[in-house]
Amino acid sequence: MRRNSHTTVPGTAASAATVAADECAPGSLPLAGVRVLELCQVMAGPFCGMLLGDMGADVIKIEPPPAGDQTRGAMGFKLKGSDSLGFMNLNRNKRSVVLDLKDSHRRGVLYRLVETADILVENYRPGVTRRLGIDFDTLRTINPRLVYASISGFGQTGPWADRPGYDLMAQAMAGTMSITGHPGQPPARCGVPIADLGCALLTVYAILSAYIGQCRTGVGQYVDASLFEAAMSFAIWDTADYWGTGRLPGPLGTANRMSAPYQAVRASDAYFVIGANNARLWERLCEVIGRPELRQDQRFATIAGRLANREELVAEIEQSLASHTAAEWIERLLAAGVPAAPILNLAQALGSEHAQARRMVMEMPHPVEGSVRSLGFPVKLSATPPSLRRPPPLLGEHTAEVLRELGIEETDKDSAAASGNV
């Protein structure tokens, strides 16, 4: 594992809601010295690269001219500069290099980078890397230790491999949309891009597994990850229900396929959620709402009965909940040990005391914007916590720097690439 130097960005004042940029020394992070080449755009690949960068990897983002990652221009609004806030929230702790990989000279620069790399992540459509001469079989002849990960919509093989790979299509074809939303309503996608983000998480898991193996054997390997399989792999309860009963599961709104009551319910003023998903919690819920007789009702005496009679069950519960506000019921239920929670919007969730205590809002210094907000690190390590070492890079910001590291003397073309003007 090689050791690379990292530039530390200026810190911001630490507070309950802000992670200081210099919270820990970069060299102490678990992936310090691991070099990752990210040839990715939009979400799944960049999120994968960012997670590796947060743990200390030197992530070099290879972007195409003239505009780079298309997410730089996404979202329909801008701050001061040309990059979207969406791009910034997916690309901290990276360096940006602009390379036109259709140009043999610039492709040669990538080959030089591959010699120095441990991991490469790409999300081109299947077949494109081979046409460009940057596929796994080509690059492993340059660096046999390389762990090479491909992210696509439907994988590199199979009859759907050539289909466009977007989160919406993956959710639709993996069955996710058929079980999302409310019964009798139009199809709905998950509110967050679960196929994109889930694929990124699974790719990180596979990459690190392959990297640990490479450290033992000295030989890298190929990772084939897809949005389709990520979305399908999360449908655990639903496939179990289908295989166990032979019935196709449909959407349940906020309810749960395996237990009831476990969903949103309405109080006098608002909806909130409860989770009385076992016999003990069910009995406590009945006591709190003043309906002990429900425990003896044969329709609701067992989990199977409560599932089979879910609509009647919720109607009975909501009849009692109408006497008080959601906040009052949540307080009473929590005091009795019954899981309950308010339904917060994003402003409420981000501004909550808990999100602040967990440092889930972070201020990032930025050369154009001054400071931008980003979601914080979603996992905490006790000895080597993730740190913000670099703000999201400007397009081509580090091209000249990386070329110098490779010992490549800049030409006029290289200088143009350093500013993204190729």
C-alpha cells in the first residue's frame, strides 16, 4: 500500500452541527495511501468514490472535457459558481483531473495513473471501456494488483445489460416500484434513489473485500455491480412473502409486510408512526390507548391475525388516537416502551438536536462558494473518524498537480486540460 500526501483544507469552527475540517490527521485514516481512480458521473459511482475518500483514500476523479461530471450542471439552480450543490454533496475528498480518453495521448496518462492505483471505479455503459481500451483485461496487464469495479444499470452480462442504467429503471424492473406507495394508487418510486445509493454501498463492500484479498495474494480482481441487483437484494421480506405464500406482494403504504401495527397512524392533529411489532409491545399499546379489550379480540390476538385484519386494526387504533395530539401520544408511548416517532420533514430532521449531536450537517470550505453545507459522515469510527480533507474539486483543478506527480512535463495541451479546457 503506497503512502500519498494529502492537502488539508482550512477548518471551520466546530459546533454541535458542524464537523471541523481538521478533526483528525489525514495520515491516520484507514485507507490513507490507497489510490482510487474514479471514472464516474452522477450518483452511484461518485457516492462510492466519496465513501472511499472519506476513509482516507486518494480519490482521483477522471472527468471528460469540456464540462466534466454532468452533475456539475444539474439541479436547475446554482449558487455563486458553475457547480451544483448536488455535485458538491457527492464529491468531497477528491481531486479532479480532466482527460479526454478518446485521445490516445490522454489515455496514456490514464495508463500511467493505473500503474500507481489500487482501485478503479467506472460507470460507463457496458462495452464502452473495451472500445476505449480501458477495460479490466487491458488495465490488469498494466497493474495486476488493480481492483477494478464496474457499476451499471443491469450488470455486464444478461439480456438487459445494454439497457440505460438509471435508478428509476432499476426500481421499476427489480420489482421495487410494485411494492412502493399505497394500494390502488399509481406506481411510486422510493423517495430516495435506493438503487443508486444501494449499489454504491454494495460496491464499496465488494471493493474492500477484493482489496483485502489483493493484500494477501498480490492479485486484483473484477467487481461487477448493478443498480438492478442492489434494488432487488433489498426486497428480503417481500420475496420471502412471495415464495412462502405464492401471492404477489403489493404496496402497503407505510405498513410492514411482517408485523402490525407497524406504520403511520393519525392522531387528532397529525400522523405519526408506531411499531408494536411483537406481543409484548402490542399489549402495551392497547394499555396506553385505553383499549385493553383489543388484546382479547380474536381478529388481533396473533401477529397473523393482526396482519390479516390490518385495516380494521388501524381503524380501531385511530379511533382512540383521535382524542389527543401526535406529540402527546408519542410521549405516552415512549414512556411505556412502545416505539413511536414523529414524521419530520427534511428541515426538521436536519435541524433536529439529534442530527446536530451526530454531526450530520457539515460546513465545507470552497474556493468559489466560500462555504457550502453538506451531509456529514454517516458512520463513526472511534480511533480514525472520517475527516474532510478536500472540498469538492473544481473541474480539472488537480490535473497539473497529478501530472507532476507522475513526472509528466506539461505541454500546452496538458495546461489546457488542467483548467478543463480540452
